[in-house]
Amino acid sequence: MKKRLRIAVLVLLGLLHFAEPTFLSGAVAAETQALAISVSGVISDSSGEPLVGATIVEKGTTNGTTSDFDGSYSLTVQEGAILEVSYTGYSKTEIEVGDQRVINIQLEEASELLDEVVVVGYGIQKKRDVTGAISTIDNERLEKIPVASGVQAMQGQVAGVDITNAGGRPGQAPTIRIRGRRSISASNDPLFVIDGIPQTSGTNAIQDINPQDIQSMEVLKDAAATAIYGSRGANGVVIITTKRGSEGRTIVSYDGYVGTTSAISNLDMMNAEQWSAMRREAFRNGWDGAVPPDEDVFFPEHLEARAAGRDVDWLDLVLKDGWQTNHQLGFRGGSEKTQFNVSLGYFNEDGIIDGMDYGRITGRMNLDHKISEVFSSGISFTLSNSTQNWGSSAVMGEALGNVPLAQPFEEDGSPQFLPTTDGIRTNPLSELVPDAYLDERKVTRIFSPVYIRAKILDGLTFTSTFGPDIRFYQRGEFRASETNDNRGGPADAEFENITDYGYTLENLVNYNRPIGNSNLGVTLLQSIQSFRQEQHKSEVANLPYESQLFYNIGTGAVKGNLSSDLEEWSLASFMGRVNYEIAGKYMIQATLRADGSSRLSGDKWNYFPGLSVGWQVGEDLFSDVAWLNNLKLRASYGEVGNTSVDPYQTAGRLTRRVYSFGGANAFGFGLNEIPNTALNWEVSKTVDIGVDFDIINGRISGSLDWYRTNTEDILLERQLPPTSGYSDILQNIGSTRTSGLEFGINATLVETKDFTWSIDWNIAGYKEQITELALKDSDGNPTDDVGNRWFIGQPINVWYDYVNIGTYKISEADLAASAENKVPGEIKLQDLDGDGLITQDDRRIVGTDVPDYYGGFTTNFAYKGFDLSAFLYYRQGQTVFSDFHVGRNSLFARYNNLNVDFWTPENQDAPYPRPNQNQERPRNNTTMGHFDGSFVKLRNVTLGYNLPESVTSKLGLSRLRVYVAGQNLWFAAKYDTFDPELDDDSNPNDLPELDASSTPTSRLMLFGVKAQF
């Protein structure tokens, strides 16, 4: 059996290693005349199995070769030569040739490969012993892609993790989904854990972290892995570990880049001639087919503009080139007792639209100290401050809506606030006047976990961690008179302060002990987490002095909303985990967590179990197969929760009410909702079956997972009869099912002394289904909620609409009138039930935002000091809704329009309806907005060069790397009007919409330097 397997794998290895590299053979040919000694032999591992493709190089030269299919090699070298032998996954070896002519060499497997560990939450495990679905993004990967946040570095790198850019504004947080969605109404965001402390601010928690401070990110995907986080583990967990100090001399490092950004936009709006033709056609249709003269069609300024040849490209006026810069200075080192890692970071991005920018300053100090042989302690102190200018959403909307014949500027060069006399559209350039529109958001955060650890016995440790987390959020908004919001009315302003106070106290016991040929691990946890948020907000209007912006809102003559809010909650938890590994072949892990929450009124405690097993098939059945390093089967089951109940939601909150008393209005308080003390968490139950493999000493490795998650007790509103005095009550009554398949593979295709080529590829797909809703039929079975577009057996988010099949032709006038009461040139809908009429029964599900599959592909090349990496991100099969084809495709002739092929009597096969001045929007215009949103993006390309030691040593450096990179360089999509990835919706659970007011995605070109002293 061993021989048959070996023959089979040799065929695969032939594809991976190709022939001997030409640059090596060339080097040999060039030096042959000067060399006198020929050596040969076999390269094998410690068991005697031959290693194919091992690199054998004469030290100090480029003279080298690679071992053949049977591990044999032959090389001509100079007298006194030293052979350097290396192979992926094995320790590098040096052999003096001396008088030897036949040199057989055995390589030892590198200990770091055997002992590679991953962070699993409240501890670490050897990678080969992990029984849950856990993926790692290590520091090596993080350093290859220059990014503004750690979330960006995750995109396309982990199978089953889907990250969507929320918009093109600088600093805008993306949407993250791990294995799809489970909840209909609650959050589907994962839990972030930073240096062991669960975060309370969702994705914003990682936005405050400098990505260059991150050592690794582990993604826990199945419920057995996330069960240790109990009521917060339903949507997956992302564990972030920051860089710590190390024993040795102090190393000073600098990492920075500067770059320029430009908008990626394929928007094709009508120019002056095209818009004029559309307006004439709209008036013809509004005048019952008669063609009116231009004097009746256009305003006088339109005629003047046409005569002057004016053709304004409003997008060109508002979009510009921006810039981005990122710098970090780090200090790392320490003694045997004390290690430290200190960093200072500065990031700034000026957006592609004036008034949109983001800046962040970070400081971090990680300190670890060994007090004695028993006690040690440490701190991870982080201070961050960020300022984001959000900018006006009206800029893009008005730039797309203003007609190309409008007048953008006054005679003095200032923006003309109303570019046309009808006053419908304001000038987007007015929003960009300094201090005309401000939406400034500042965040200051102090996060400082501190721990003390006691080594009680050999293998037994106790760790107590206290993690305070304070976040100050300040938002000021100001809108001058000449902005789209106020349209010449008085200026107004808002000011808001939100302060978050949180702390986590955790006491952790870890016990690890070998028992014969087995290992036992026990983890016990007691945890308390508390959170308090205070909010104050003021709104005023009629500000007398616009120059005061939002800093003196007390002068506003009209006081608007004055509000304040207080929110508090706490969570008490206990957790136990047992790991047992037998002979390196069989693994089992059992977890149970109990969470008690102040959010709940009734039974405050819930219990979340997890069980996973692993079988090292390779060790058990194929231990004699040298090329099979790891083949592990995994299976798991777990139950986790979603902390979706808001504080006080179970108690019945009061609201201010107005009532009549003595003939006058009086104020009092009444229940805002019917209290439901039985509210509980949504619970997800997941089964996962997976396989991990590692062959050819790490040359090829990967994993395959299948999973199914049933989520129960989903929070939904149940409708109440009017006699109750309330419209609905919140209950745990819904359920969903999500099932999917994930695959990821890493392969080193070529590896020689000077050249390496590797690839990473992952792909995932899932199916999402609603299985129960609040509505029931007469037999008590779940039924569809058409009003909310929720359908049994369908994904959570679907589009439910009529089917657009083109436009009515003149010959179909009678059909148009009888079926839809329409005329030729209007949108034609499909009669699905065949009754000759278009009714609500002809609607159907026309798409979903759930892709068929998605993932990423990365390829890396390295030659001597050069390296090149390219990363593709793709998504296939989801539907997008384009507001550009609905809101910016009115064909009304008052606003500008997408340059589309519209219907005329001479162009009756056109896909878009006729323009009409008497109709603000075409009837059933939403049917024009559904598109296939599949795409492939070249997300990043980086080319770098590591200067040789002979150069860096003269500069007083131990390392110097320079690189250039490009991001968002190219994309291919069936929908090419705008970036189909973009989702600028404030509620990520809503159907994604390509909003015409969204800021376009930007392309980044940068130059960077990494230096180490």
C-alpha cells in the first residue's frame, strides 16, 4: 500500500515542482569549468522516505539543484564547499563536503511546524489538536496587504467570512458576516475579542485598532468553538491578538506608506445633447404625441446654455483625487523578566469628495513582567483618537440630478446655489464650501486590560484579568442656509455626546497535564462584564451666526429636540472546558457556558453546551505514508446565543403622552409597549463536519467544512387586535436555517533557493431559509409575511416584485390598456398567472442578496529580494438593487438621467420606458432596479524589494523593504454602472441598495517603506 500511494503522489509532485529551474542550471553551466568535485546522494526525512524537490545549494553561490522524484541529486562544487539543504517544513541543514563524494542527508521536521498553535479563546491549542472550525490570519499575511483596518485584511482570506464595503467614505466600517445570517431582526455581527476581552462596540471595536499592531486574527466559525462565549457566539467570533515584546535587544521599526486615491465610477449620465433629446421626447409624450417647439420645451437659461455650448459634467466637478497616509513607529525588546512592545500610529485619509476625511492616532503599550517563579503580570494599554468628517450625502445626489445645461457658478466664481430657475435642484458645490456642511464625528478610546498570573503547580495556572474600556463619542452637525437640507432657510445644528463605560473581570484557571500517551486540558472561567452608556443630544435652528457652527448652539432661536438617555446592562458568566487527546490520534472537547443577563426579566440564566471530536486519520491509518503529514476528521455540535434583547425591553418602557385635562393639554407617561417578561435570547444550534489535511511537509494544506445551523426563538413582532390598545408585541417566535460548504487550500507550487511561488484559495457558499414566522395559517402552520418580504423556505432578504419583460409596443396598445391600463412605451410586466391582468398575484421573488458562492484567491511570488502578491475577491449569484436605475432613471426630463436606451415610436425595442413630463416616475419603476450583482475584483497587488544585508548594514539597519501597491485596481461585473459590492445602508439587515447618494469606491496607489533598526 505504501508503494502504491508513493507512486500516486509522485505524479502530483511532478506538477508542483516542474523541471529544475533554469536560473540554477544556467549558473551551473557558467561555473562548470572552474569546478572539480561532483557530489551526489539522496535527500530523505527522518524515516528514510525520499524528499522530492529539496533545494541543495553550494553556500555563498547561486550554484544549486533540486532533488529528483526519488530524492536523488547530483551537483558539481568547488573543493572545500559547504552544502545548504532546505525543504519546506524541515530544518535547514549545512554539510561540509570534504572528501565525500556520496552524501546522503536526512532532514529533521521543523519543530515550529509540529508545534504550531492557534488561539482558541481563553487559551491556545496545537493546530493539529483543534477540533473546531477555526481559521487563522497570521502576521505574515497581514503584512502583505497595506490596509487601514484589520477588517480589510480579513476580506477574502478566510472561507465562510464575507466582508462588504459599506461605502466609499474614509473610515466607514464594513459589514461582516460569518457563515451568512441567522437572525431576521437582531444583529448578525460577530463578536470581537481583543487581547482576551470581549468587545461591546461591534465592528467599531476593530476600527480603533491600528492594523499594524495585530499579531494574528483567529476566526471561530462553528458553535463548538464559539460556545465558550455563550450568549454572544451565534454570529461567530473574531479573536484579535496584538503584538507583544520579546527577550533581546531593543528593535526599533518603522512602517509607513503614502498614496493617492481616485474614484472608481462607470456612471454614464446624459450629456447636454442627450438630455435635450430626452426632454423633447418627454414633452412630446406629455403633449399627446405632438412635437412642441424648443421655446415651449426649455427654460430660457437652457436655450442660452445650448447656444453657448455649455455641457456641465457635475460628477467631474465634485469628485477629486484624494490621498492616504499611514505611519507607525514601534519599539520591541526586553530582558528575561520584562518584555515590552510600544507603538505609535498615525493614519489619515482625505476623501475623493471635499469635506470627507478620516484621521486616527493610536498609541499602544504591551508590557509583560515576570515577578517571580510563581507570579507574572502584564498590561495592554491602548489609546486611540479618531476624527471622521462624514460629509454631505447630497453631494452625489445633486451631482447626478442637476442637468448639464445648468449654471454651476456665479460671475465671481462662487457656486450658484440654485443652478436652474425652477429651483428643484441645489448646487452640490454649495455643500463643499468650507464650513457650509459639517458632520464631524470624534472618538477617543482608552482600552487597558491588565492581568496577573500565578503558576500554582506544574501545568496549573490561575489568571485574573481586569479590562476597563472607556469610549467618548462626540458628533457635531452644522448645515448652513445654502445647503440642500435648508434650501435657503435658516442654519441649524446638532450636538451629541455619547460616553461608554465598560469593564470586564475574568478569573481563569488552566490545567494541562500529560497522562501516559494522552493529554488532559481543563479550563474554568468566572466572568463579569458591565456596560453603561450615557447620551445627550441637542438640536437647534435659526442660528444667528453661521461662523459659530455647532459650537454655540445655545444662540439658536428655535430649540429642537433635547434628549438624553442612559443604558446599563451586565453579564455574569461561568464556563468550563475539557480537552482530552489520546496518543496524538483522538481528540475530544466538551464545553459548557452559563450566562446570566440583566437584560432578561424572567429566568436570567441560559446554558450553552458544545461538543467536538477529532480523529487523526493520518496518524492512525497512514502513519507509514511520509508525504501525508496530517489528515484529520472533525465533527462538532454546539448551542450559542444572540444577545438581541435590548436593556429594559422586557420591563415595559414608558413614553411621554399628551392628554386633555380641564380643557387643556396635559402631559403624562404611559407604557410604550406591552412588557414581555418571557423574552429570551435567540439560540443557534450548529452541526459541523470538517476535514483538515496537510501533505508534502506543508507544501499543500487546507480544510473542507459542511455545517447546518438552526436558529430558534427569533425575536419578531406579533400583531395584536386593535382592542388591545397596541399594534404588536415582541416575542420569541421565529426560526431560520443556514447550511453551507467551505473549502480553503494553501499550496507552495515552486520552492527553490531563490524562487518561491505559492497560492491561497478559498470558496464558500450557503443556503439561508426562514422556517417559521409570526403568521400562521388556519391549520397553525407557518405562512409567508408578504408585507415584510419574508417567505417560508426563502432567504431572509429577498426582492419581491413584478417581472419586467420590456416595454409595450404600439401594436400592443390594446393589451397594454386591458392588462395594466397603460399605453405603448410604458413598462410591460409578465402575466405570471395567465389571467390577462396584472395584479398582485403576478409578483414573485426576483432575487436575493445571498450569493451562490464567494471567496478569494491570492498568489505570491518571491525571487531573491523581490516579492509580488496579487489578491482577487469574488462573489457570484447575488442580486443587487440599483437606485441609479430607479431614482436616477426617472425619465422625467426635469432632472438629469442615466444615459439609457429609452423607448420612442422609432425605437420600440428599447429596454427602458418612454420619457414623460407628466409622470415623476415610470409606473412599476422598481422593476428596472434588479441586476445580477456577481463580480470579480483585483483587490490588491503589491510589489516589494528587501534590500540585501550588504546595503542595510551600511545604513545601520537590520532590515529595509520598499514596496508599491495598488488597491481596487480592476473589477469585472455584469452590473457595471457602480461598484456592485457597495452597501451603504445604515441597517445591515436590510436589503442592500446601491444608493445613488453613496460615495464611490476609490482606487489607491501607494508607496511604502518598512525599516528595522
